[in-house]
Amino acid sequence: MTSLRKNYILSLISQTVTVLSPLIVTPFVARRLLADNIGIFSFTESVVFIFGLFALLGSHTYGQREIAYCQGNKRQQLQIFAEVFLASGITTAVVLAGYIIFAAMQRQYQLIYFIQIAELIAFHWDITWFYQGKEDFKTLLYRNMLVKALYIILVFLLIRDTGDLPVYVILRVGTFLLGNMTLLFPVVYQCFKENIRVSAGVLLPHIRKMIPLFLPQIAIQIYTVLDKTMIGIITQSPYQNGCYEEAMKVIRVLMNFVGAAAGVLMPRIASLHASGNQEEIGNKMFNGLRFVFLITLPMVFGIVVVAPVFMPWFLGPGFEDAIGILQILAGLLLLLGVGRITGSCLLAVKEEKQYTRNVCIGAAVNFSLNLWLISCFQAMGAAIASLVAELTVTLLMLYHCRKFLDFGKMVKCLLTYLLCSAAMYATLITVKSRLYIDVLWQLLILAVTGMMIYGAGLLIIRDEIVLSMIKMIWKKRGKNCP
């Protein structure tokens, strides 16, 4: 079994590549397509994602977990892959037929909808779950780097003005499809090489097992993707959707770092559960949550301070409402991080019913608040609704993971990082009020100051994660010295 630290480092590098892509492309695209076109893409993509959820039917989470359960048995992993992939193919074919009919009936944005037919195929061909289940993060890293580099190059070459929205959608969908092909074809070849056979009788049982994992996925989308759909329907304003999309994009970019931890932990917890090692599950979960506190709390406080400076510089003019939306959504970094760790634990130990119930409650809260708050505050209302819903879900997830967690130890850890982040926040507010220089220099000074203050605080409290990293670097340096 590979090292959990090595898996996380590989996953973190992969997520960093994912982070750099929108950071490079977003300012360029925002200035050429402008808020209305970004809003159109955001709205249509949210609709396609809903169709995609029904197509996949929870196969990604189910497949990753089942692959993790047979760690070390290559043939068994290939057998499960073939069965889950073909079962997902049946549901995808049915949904794809329905989507084509839907796209043909649309009078508005019909061309964009038709281009995104390829995205539904790409969803099915996305087998990152197979590589994550067998903890092969190196292959995912290489694929991610190749696809993101190609996407960035093509965007800078081909996107010129507001008329290039269809081209932008083709590039997004096309590189997604191409990247998934590079993962899929080698595994299909291995299946043929190992003479893997799948009988039709096993497909329906797999679909039945996928459905309990599909229900929470639908609920999750109610307070993620469906937010954008509801903003579009209620406000009838592409501008509002564009501001929400760009603010949420910053959150998604930063969440990639936290997602790396959750993605690595789930297959490991599943493996520990299969071997009956409950105590170690608790240790892994605490370490995962401590890492979430360590990196998300300074992000939350930092975003609140720098958003009024960063967003106009990053997006250009025309996205003024995105500032306040981003400041509200910043709290999602902590909540989503904790929710992903605890949710991954519940799924790994086959507590799907509790997971589903928690997510459905959050979805109901979010949907209800959206109907009221979007009407009153437009996209800002959707941000508030998302924050309240995610807080609800996170508290429920923590409650149902209580047998694995020492809450006293966890709260003490949270308060420690909160104190360091608050000190950083107070310093940044003071420094920001005295900066009257170019925006880029302001951002640079605030970033460096924030890291220094937070880092100093961690050293003062002798944080275990930071000290272990320093010791590891020191040892490596000592080995390299003559």
C-alpha cells in the first residue's frame, strides 16, 4: 500500500495544476466574453450537470469505494471497473437520449446546449474514480498537467471577443473529453488483455447499489449547481449569474487543495474499514480535519480582506457584485472541507443512509432559502443560502461521525488555528488601510504579510504539522550535505 503522505503530495500537485489553470485563464476570458456570456455558460452548464448526475447515477463514488475494497487484486479491480463502467453506460445512454430531445426543444442557447452533448459523454468516460480507488495518483497528475496545458494554450489562441462563446464551450468540453480518453483507453486495453468478461445479469445489481449513492449527489447539486439555475430563472439576469459563477470559481479553485485530502482519505478509510481497524480510522479523520483547519481558516479571513482589491483586478470591470458574493462564500472553504472529510468517512464505512439524510436536509434548507433570498438579494441571496445549508450539513456529518472523533481534541485544534487566523486578519486590516500603491503590489504585500504572521503564529504554538514538515526538510537537507 502506498504512503498516504505520498498520495496526498501527488494529489496536491495535481490539484495545484487545476488551480493554476483558472487563475491563468479566468482574467483573460472574463475580459473577452464579459459577465453576460459567462452567465450564459454558467447557466447552461448547470443544466447539463443535472443531466450528468442522472447519467452517472452515483457510479463514481460507488466505483471508487468498490475498487478500494479489493486493494492489491488487479484482476478483481479490472472486473469491478468493467461492470461499473458498463452499468453506468446504460444509464448514460438513456439520459443522453433525453438530453438531445431537451436541447432540440430549446429556443434560447440551443447551440450551446448541443455542443454540451459531448460533455455528457465525457462524464461517462471520466474514470478518475478507478485510479483514486487503487490509489494511483501519479497517472492522474500526468493527465491533469497535459490537459490543462492544452486547454490554456487553446484559450489564449482562439478566444478573442464576445462572439467566441461557442468556441470557449467547445474548448472546455473538448479538452475534458480528450483528457478522459487518455485515462479510459489504457484501462479498457488492460481489460481485453486480462480477458475480462461481464455478464448482463450483474449490471442491474450494480445499478441498484449505485442508487443510494446517487440520491445524495442530487441533493448536493441542489445547493451547488442548482444555485446557478435558480439565479437564472428567478433573476433573469446573466449578469447576476456571471458574478456568482466567478466568485464561486475562486472558491472552487481554493477548495481543490482541501479536496486533495478528502480524495486521498476515502480509499484509505475504506481499506481500513474492510480490515476492521476502527481506531486508525479515527486517527486518519482527525489528521484530515486538522489539515482542513490549518489551511482553510487563513483562507477565509484572507479572502474577506483582499476581495475588494483582488476581484476588480482579477476580473476587470463589470463584476462589481462578485466582491460581496465572494466574501460570503469564503466561509464555504471551512465548511466544505470538514463536510468532505466526514462525508467521505460515512461513505467509506457504508453509512450511505446517514450521509444521504444529511445531504437531503441541507438541500431542502438551501432550496427553501434560495426561493426567498434570491428574490430579495439576487446572487448574494444564493451565497447566503449556500452558507447556511452547508453549515447544517457539516454539523450533521460531524454528529454521525462522533464514534470516530474526539470532539474535545477537535475543538481545541480548531480554536488554536482560529486564534492564529484572527491575528493574521487584524494585521492585514491594519496594513491594508495604509497601502496606497499599485494593486498588484498591494496583493503581493498582503499575501506575504499574511503568510508571515500566520506562519509565526503556528511556530509560537508549536503546531505539529508545521514542526514535522520542518524536521522532514531538515533531515533531507542533512542527507544531501557532504
